[in-house]
Amino acid sequence: AELSKALEMVDSAMRLPSVCKDLFYRSECSFLKGTCLMYQGKLQQAEMYAQYAREEAQKSGNEKQIFKAELLSVMARMSGWLQYFFLYTGYPDS
């Protein structure tokens, strides 16, 4: 439910004239939408929005945004990394 509301808010933000004109904000909105979609399990759509975010970030030349978009792309391709993380409960004594 919270992710659905977040998607609604991002969709609303994407329609704002100030966001439409600004490459950084378009990239950030695409990144946020892709992140929400990824955690909803909509991985193909998440990858598509990661591509949008990367394209806008590359146009703006913002290296941090480019990195975030590329990271989202990798995460979407790996199912949000959910099955790749595990809890390590023991460390050997030094």
C-alpha cells in the first residue's frame, strides 16, 4: 500500500512543469518510480524506468544520478537483490 501511494506521488511530481523542464528531477523521478516498481516485483518496468533515469542523468551530466540509475538497473535485473542477501550470524574470533 505504501509503495502504491509513493508511485502516485511520483506520477504527480512528474507532471509538474518545473520537473518536466529539469533533467535532474526527471532523472530522480524515474529513479524513484523504478525503485518502487522493483520492490513491487515489477522488474521489467523497473528496468525501463532505470533506463529513463540513466538517459536523463547522462543528458544532465550528473555523475551521481548516472550511478544511481545504473545501480537500479542492476538491482532490477537481480530481482531487487532480495535473494542475494543473507544474514551472517557468526564471525571468527580474532
